[in-house]
Amino acid sequence: MLAFMMDLDRELWRLASRPRPGTNEVAPAQFEMAPVYEATSVGSDHNMIVMSTMRRLAARHDLMFLATRSLS
């Protein structure tokens, strides 16, 4: 998991999307990411970049990427 998070951090910096991957503060296998607040139009684009990057890197690391969708 740590290798995935390190690759994610490196890839997001390369793509100029800068959320801050956090540590496993809640549980040993649960990691967090803190968003960087920015203009809505830029933030939504960065959110899409982060989600697609996580999906792609998860497959590379033999992980399953699960994301929830808002129903609102």
C-alpha cells in the first residue's frame, strides 16, 4: 500500500494536481488524502485527474479501486 501511495503522490505532482496523501492515522490499512482548496472549476478538474490516476495505479499494484458516488 505504501508503494501505491508513493507512486500516487509522484504521479499527481507530475500531473500538477496537488492533493496531499496522508498517513494511515485511522487504521493500519486505511490511508487518507487531503484536498487543497482552490477554485471550483480547477478543483473539479483535479478531482477527475486524481480519480483516474488512482484507478490506473491501483490496477498496476494489483489493488481494487472503489469509489463512491454522491447521489445528490
